[in-house]
Amino acid sequence: MKIGNIELKGTPLFLAPMEDVTYKSFRMICKKYGADVMCTEFISSEALIRDIEKTKQKMSLFDFDRPVGIQIYGHNIESMVMAAKAAEEARPNFIDINFGCPMKKIVRHGAGSAILKDLPKMQEMAAEIVKAVSLPVTAKTRLGWTESSKPIIEVAERMQDVGIAALAIHGRTREQLYTGEADWTLMGEIKNNSKITIPIIGNGDINSAEKAKRFLDETGVDALMIGRGAIGRPWIFKEVKHYLTTGELLPFPSVPEVVQILKDQIQLNVEWLGNGQSATVMLRRHFAKYFPGLPNFRELKIKLLRAETSNEVHEILDEIVTIYGSYQLDYSNVSLR
């Protein structure tokens, strides 16, 4: 598939943009294990044009990232255009528009998936951004606002009409947030719609290699995007690629192997941010997802979540290996909630 002049072979695997998750160290780990396309955390257009330093830092890109997109969100068309131009200066491979975030703090301002209630504005915003930048522009959205309102087929046609280069679709409505199961049926209808020629990227509930293949077979989408399924399991990209290529499942990693992956991620954070508290604290969301199914693990998990230095984390991880080194981890029934 192609996004503008970006050529992607086979079935590309995208790392979904996630706030407080897809920062440098996590992107690097996911890339190591087979993610083909990176995306930054989503970036507020209003914060970006006000030159807020923390927001600008989210646009820091690195050689390993490529191909990589910068995702922006907002409700004001003029601000979004200005933000797209600012993002272009960071030299990503493409700009991505967030039309899908369901969180209250985003939609109450009319951004993210809230714009699914106003398709003409959605189309105008996409059109103005496409005209304003020279890079390919992609978009990520949901099926619709509610169960009774799923205009995603119309959305896909409108986005294609104004020059959006690829469309990622999460198989839920905004009303669902992340509850229930993702519905891939409409994605298949869009992909098999003769009017749609742009690449369609499927997203939602991919937490195993088998499910990735089933979704791919059922819909025929051009690429898959993995988000929450990669938190605490960044090697899922390797699992999916191996299964799609060979039809064989890779064994789940051992406890010592997972501990080493976590240590690598911590070291990357320390190299990036220094050996301060922030390098450890920002990994807590990841800590919560590692080591599923270990018996009597609650106390060690709490210690991990409360650790404030990388040294503390290393000590706890060594303790985990001592106690659970012979246990086999099982990720087959891990919830994405």
C-alpha cells in the first residue's frame, strides 16, 4: 500500500497513537519487534500554536521512527491548519488528523470523535489541512457517534474526496468508548466499496496474532493498527507478522525475557530523560499490563507501580525473576480494558 509517496510492503502494522503511551522509548521497543509505522502521541492544535514546550516536545522525531506521522486534534479549523503547518516543520512522513478520540475532555470541546456529529465541518477541516501542507495527510476515526448513527461509509467517501491519503478506522462508536467488541463489518464494506481507492487501516481489539489474521481475512483491509494490545506486550507485532507469514504461533516469552524487555525500556527512558523520577513514573501504565496471570503477584505489582526510580524498578524486576523465573506467562486471555 502507499500513503502519498510512502511505499509499505505486505500488510503493514501501525502502532496506534496513544496519549502518554506512544512516546520515544515505547515507539523504539515496538519498532524493534516489528511495528512498521509509528505515530506520536496526539497533539493539541491549540497548545501547539500557543508554543507550549511540553506539546512541542511530543513532536520530537528520531531516525528509528520512520515512517512516522504526527497526529493533531482540535475543533477549530484555522487552529488545526496552523498546527498542521507547525507539525510539518518537524519533518514527519505524514500528518494524521484525530477524528476518533472518545474521551470526555476531548469531545466536550468539539474535537476528536465529536466531529462525527458534523460531517461537513469534518470534511472542510480535512480539506483545509490537505491544502495547507505538502506532506500526505491521513485521518483516524470511529464508526460513528452512537449505535444508531454510523456514517463511516459517508465519512470515507468525504475524506477521499478532499485528498486524505489513508483512513484508519476504529471499530467502535464514540458512545461505546472502549467497551464491548469492535465491529469490523463496516470496515469490510468500506474496503470492498468500489468508490473507495485509498488505503483502509483496521483498528480495534487486536490482542493476538490469530485475531489479527481473522480480521484481515474478514475485511481485506490494507493494514492493521494495534494500540492497547501492544501495552505490556510490544512484541505483539512480531507475533502477528510471524503468524501471517508462516501460520505458526510464536511461544509467549518467559518471565526473564519479559523482565529484560522492561529493563530495556527503562534504560531507553533514562537515556532520553535522565535518571530522574519522570523516567520511571511515565512507565507505570506499562507496568500494569506486564506479567499477566502470575499467582500472588499483586504485592509486587503494587511495588512496581509505586516505584519512583529506575534502581527501584530494577530491584523489583530481579525479585520477580527470582520468584517467578520458571513460570510460563499466558497472554491468550488478556483483557484490553
